[in-house]
Amino acid sequence: AQKITQTQPGMFVQEKEAVTLDCTYDTSDQSYGLFWYKQPSSGEMIFLIYQGSYDEQNATEGRYSLNFQKARKSANLVISASQLGDSAMYFCAMREGANSGYALNFGKGTSLLVTP
Amino acid sequence: GAGVSQSPSNKVTEKGKDVELRCDPISGHTALYWYRQSLGQGLEFLIYFQGNSAPDKSGLPSDRFSAERTGGSVSTLTIQRTQQEDSAVYLCASTETGGREGYTFGSGTRLTVV
């Protein structure tokens, strides 16, 4: 069964607008971590933001914030004030278990295009 | 080094040949992961190494795939008797134990089997 679901294959947003990229996850673990990565056309994977399952506050990193709704098992990424350089693939990932020794399970990704 | 280094960056090989892909993780990172990304797809977990523990090989797609990590540092992913469906970008990542930090990925090796 798919552990990470990203339902939006592609998204468009106008420059300076905010955009939300959806991610839902499936786990029976109580302790887990959620990650978002950006992959531009160059292919590198860039870590954006992390949310732990026990974190009480939503994670924020600059223009990125994670809308964590634990009961709904969703971890949506919000990008505020979009920039042209935000155009890329975005992957949601989950690590199950209490330590970082476990592999990340990735979703299929969302392609974001920021237009002028 | 400053980041995760992978070599070669590109590899074209003939069907049936063996290939070796190399990953040099960030110094001090005890965990190392190999992933495969087919064109337009997400990342598929292959194998991970944690310190001196036995590796988790649960993601390897067939017995043609193997990996080793020498001295807790450099790792080599070997694909024997390559097939066209092995064509993909092979990504390596490393991380310290702890959890909150992101996994640092290398730039990948693009493998093309012709």
C-alpha cells in the first residue's frame, strides 16, 4: 500500500502568490517524521522542512511551512510568496520509527510551475 | 567533503554488462541510503547501511543488485547483467543519527542501459 500520497501531479501558481502542495500519509507508528524535498530540473534533492509526529507546532522554514494535521494524516507544504525559482518537483516523504536509521518513503511528487 | 559525492555522474552501458556506482557520504554520517528514480517517478528505496549493522536490503529489486559499504564510509552499488529496465538515476543519501535533520543527497548517477 502507498504510504505517501501526493494527489496533485502538477500545479500552477502565479509569482508572489501562496501555494499549497498536498500530502497524506499512512502509518500505524506513533513516532514518525515527515519531510519535504525540492527537486529542480538539475536533479538534486534539496531538503526543505521537517515535522516530527510529536511536534506540537507546525514547522516553518522561511517561506516554507508545513500544515500538519495529525488526525487527518496530512502534511501539506505551504509556499508563501512564490518565486520563479520555486518551479520544481516537490516530494513528500515519511520516516517511520524513532530514529533516523530508517529509510524515507517518498510520494510520487508534485510538479510546481510558477508563472510571471 | 562538504556533500555527498557520487560517481560517475553518467554511465552508458550495454545490456548484460555489470556496472558499479560509487557513493562517498558526508564524513561522520553513519547512515547511508541508495535510492532509484526512474524517469518522472518518485524515489524507490533500494538499501541502507547504518553503522556496523547488517544492511537493510529489503528494497533491492532482484539478486542482480548488491551493495557494500567499506569501513563505514564509501559505498558501492553493483548491478550485474544490466537490463534496460535498470535505466534510472541512482541517488545516494547520508545522514547522522538523530532524526530531525534532512537526509543529504548526492547528485546521482544517471544509468542508461542500451
